[in-house]
Amino acid sequence: MSGAELDCQACGACCAGWLPGEPFVAVTPADAARLGAHAGLVVPDDRTGTGRALATRTAGDVTCCAALEGDPRPPAGRVRCAIYAARPDACRRVEPGDDWCRTMRARLGFEA
């Protein structure tokens, strides 16, 4: 499946599928400033290089970003990022079909 065929709003795998103990999305000072009204989603996390990360939540047995609305587990439904316009730089670097996308899709059981 090519990146052009992947519908991020029906997947959300890049925002989910985290393994226990893995550091979540690091939040830089610039990210924190951009998040502004969503500052409540930023939590201390010593596992990141910045000491801050986006908060997480669970959807069944899956750990996902607290800003991800909907259930990212297969079969895919509709999901959306509540902070898309202000999302951290790490999130902005993910592209449909890139290595991170495919790794997280595999962890959740989506078709490669």
C-alpha cells in the first residue's frame, strides 16, 4: 500500500501502538509555545530529551496520544487529531507510508 493510499483520518496508527515504557512524543519549547491552549496535554517525561511529552490515554489495550479522538484499533474507524494545527514537530515529520507509519500500522494489526 502506498502512502497516497493511506487515509490518516481513518487510521491514527502513528499516534497509537506505543509499547509499554516507550517514551512518547517529545515536546520542545517551540512546540509548547505553539500548543498554547492545549498546554494541559503536555506532561513531564524524563525519557525524552526535552523532559516533556504529549500525554497518553488508552483505547482498549492500546496506548495512544491523548489528542487523538476516536479509536485507532482495527478495523479502522474515523480518528482525528484535536491539536493538528499546533501538533509538535515530531508529529509533523511523519508522512503516510514512511517507516514510522508502517511500523505503527503493523503493531496495531493494520494491512502494511
